[in-house]
Amino acid sequence: MYQYDVIDREFLTDRSNEFRHQVVRRLAGDLTEDQFKPLRLMNGLYLQLHAYMLRVAIPYGSLNARQARRLAWVARTYDKGYGHMTTRQNVQFNWIKLKDAPDILDALAEVDLHAIQTSGNCIRNTTADPYAGATAEEVDDPRVWSEVIRQWSTLHPEFSFLPRKFKIAITGALTDRAAVKVHDIGLILRRARDGSLGFEVIVGGGQGRTPYVGPTIKQHLPAGSLLSYLEAVLRVYNRHGRRDNIYKARIKILVAALGAEEFGRQVEEEWAKIDQGRADLGDVELARIRGAFAQTPFETLPARSEAFEAAKAASPSLARFARNNVKPHKKPGYAIVEVSLKAIGQTPGDATADQLDVVADLAERYGLDDLRVTHAQNLVLPHIKLDDLPAVHAILEANGLATANIDLVSDIIACPGLDYCALANARAIPIAQDIAKTFADPDRAETIGELKIKISGCINACGHHHVAHIGILGVDKKGEEFYQLSLGGSGAEDATIGKILGPALPADRVAPAIDTLVDTYLAARQGEERFLDTYRRVGLEPFKEAVYAQAD
């Protein structure tokens, strides 16, 4: 991962000291809440239903063991013993006291972590493929370019007070594990026919009240021109973005209003005005950033591990884990291991302090000191030797971390909902737990196959319900919690927005309705079709009829 230097660390220390003085002034009454709010938000501190919530940035989802242990320490010392992984590869602590926030930021800065720009109308934490540097699919490591954007965007004087928050995601692989098409800017690394590296640039994706799959406005941007082109996009947005209406302030509204072609034309016009030699990253600086990523010391290993194969044959639980949670690696003899934070009955995305310590130990002992947070609220050990998989699985299993359900029906994305969030209309966590219990039989889950369920407690769509195979949105009906279902969404390379199934259902009807949807799919499935494939073939009506006939 990227190695912070003296400049990086001095910056984090200075920022933490600055916020400490702001907190002292707030606690003394020298700052009102209205005056303090923009200051705390720019340092990742929210005021939620019960306490302050601190959102810690995990740039492009990468952690080392020392950082993971520090997060575990924060959870034990200042929270209630756990952290929550978000769909932006951040970690949230939900029970923070204001007086403790500066001490936490100091402790995070000691291990090169921070909460800068995890909120506010600025460029947020750039996210990336959690398999970066490990998958054979990628044409270049997206973490390098995410770091370029982090350094460029942090406290950028022109883009620190945008019309609304701004989110960028990058993938270097054709398989999209970063949901790039539903971000304000999505970047896909590609090689042109002549071998030159560049980006497909997607602008204006997003969810919330008005969901959009972002259109491509440039098919191949030369990689060396990335920053000047991003600057042009942000300038057009900063100039024309709505500041009079929070619901129409995101760049997706501007792109939709102008049309992708006209928006792209204005970006090109603005880009031509920029001194690209000044704005873009020179070869020397790019080499510095690329060189600051420690080289991964892979060993030369055989592609097949006899020890692993024998262990799978002897252990049904390891065999199931290997089928669902172990993914191919670019280097022979290695594997990518996804660690599910979706055990049956668990709060989706939560990891206890003890579990964070366990995964940190595994990363350090077996995983080349590399750990990732995923868009789907799980963890990844990206570099595990096949020979070590039985030992890694045994440790995960002993600590409640070996649930073999990645991309299956119980691997549910869920926002914190009304249990924590002041914006929510309904709870999300109990609904996710009910659904997971309904599909607790692992054999049935594997029979169902890939099925991505996502739950949001309000229309802000932090749970990405719009791009779920089955999406669930919590709504308020005269003080009661109801849930609206949608089908057919995808946040992957085939991104689509789901269609509403019908009238919202009461909480106790949601899990049975999902069960009915699954039974309808299994009855209609042809061959190896996924739920999404079957839905796209047969349409909404068979599912709608099955659910609402049962409701009647």
C-alpha cells in the first residue's frame, strides 16, 4: 500500500491539532452548533440519533495490520466494541463523544489514518476495486490513481465547497467491483489499441431521490491528462450546479438537464482553457506516487496446492468456503480471500474489535500485511497462499468470520437505518437479519446462487437499493415503517436501476416476500441463470403477481 512520507504525516498532525482547537471552542460555547457543523463535517464527525458518529477514511479501501489494530483499539476505547464498514470503503464509529474526537484523530494520524473529507460538499474518499493489485483482470493498479486523486483533491481550494458532495470510484478491471457507473465520476482504466493507458470517463451517476446510471462522456482519456480533465468536470459542475435546492444539487441532475453530449462539450471547452502542463501530474511525480506503493513480495509457487486440495476433501466447511469466498489471484499459488461480515443474525458490515484484531493478525502473518474494505461491506485478504488457506479458514471459523456467503442471498448490504441515522424513515438492520435467517440453510443459498439484496432506510440510498437485484427501501406511512421492493437493479458493469415491484409492505411481510420472489425465480430459471438473468428474461409481472397474490 501507499507509504506516507513526512509531508503526509505533518499534514495529518496539523489538521488534527486544528480540529482540537475547534472542539475546545465548541465545548466552551464560543462556537454555536451552526458555526461548528461545517467544521466537524469536514473532519468526518456527524451528529446522529444517539451520539456523534465518526467516519474514518480508508482511501481506496486499503489497510495494513497496524491500521486495523488501531481501528480495533478505537472501537474498544471510545465506541461500544465494534466498527461499521460502509459502501464507500470507510469505517464508522457510532457512539463517539465530542470531547474524545480530537484524541481519536490524533491516534488515527499516528498510523496514517484520518477522517478528512469523509463528509461535506467536497470530493469524498475515492473508492476502488478491493481486488486491486491481486486480480489478473486489471490493466493497471487503480490504487495508484486513487492516491493521485486523494493528494490532488484534499483541501483543493476550488473544490472544497461544491454544490453538493462528490464521489469518485475507479476500477482497473472489466468486472466492476466498485460500482463506478453510479458515482458522480466513474473511471475505468483501459488500454487503447496502441497499448496506451487511459480512462473511460463516466459522469453523472448516482442514486438517492433521482437515480441515474452515469453516461460515458469520454471513451479514452490519456492517463497523463487525468487531473486536468477532472478539474474541467468539477469546474463545469461548480459553475452550473444548483445551490438553491439540495435535492437538485448533485452533478447527476446537471448532466441529465444538459444532456451527456452538451455536458461533455462544455467539459472539453473548459479543458482547453486549462494549462494542462501545470494541472496534470508529471512523469516524475507519478513515478514518486507509484514508487511509494511498497512492492508486494510474491513467492514463486506452484499453481496447485496439494495440501489445500486434501484439506478441502476432508472438510465440507472449507470446501464451501473455497467455493464462495476464495477468488482467483494473478500469481500462481495465491488466492484472494473475502471475509464475510454477514454471519446469520449479524448486523451487516459490523466487525467487533476482536474480529478486527484477528483479521489484522491474519493479514500480517499470512497476507503480506494487506487488508481491504469492500464496497459490499466485507473485508478482503488479497494475497493468501493456497497452502495457508486451511489455517486461515480455521482461524476465521473460530472467530465467527468464515460465513461462506459472498454474493449469495444473505450477503446483504444495509445502511444503519433508523437504529442510528437521523435521516432514516425506517430500520434496515432488523430487516436484513430477518432475511438472512430466512435463508440460513447454506445448501439452499448455494442453490439460489448469486443474489444481491440491498436495503436503505431512506431515499438517500446509502444501502444502494436502486442497484440491487432485489432492492428494499424503508418508507414512513403515518408513523409506521413500510418497505418498498424493487427488482432488476445492478451496480456492476451491466449497471441498471431497479423497477418498483408494487405497494410497500409492512416489516413482517418483507422476508416472506423475498422468499416468494426466490421461489418464483427458481421455478422460472433456465440453466445456470442468476436471479438477475431470469428477471431480465421474464420481466417484473411474474414476481409481482406472486408477491401480491400472497399478500392478499
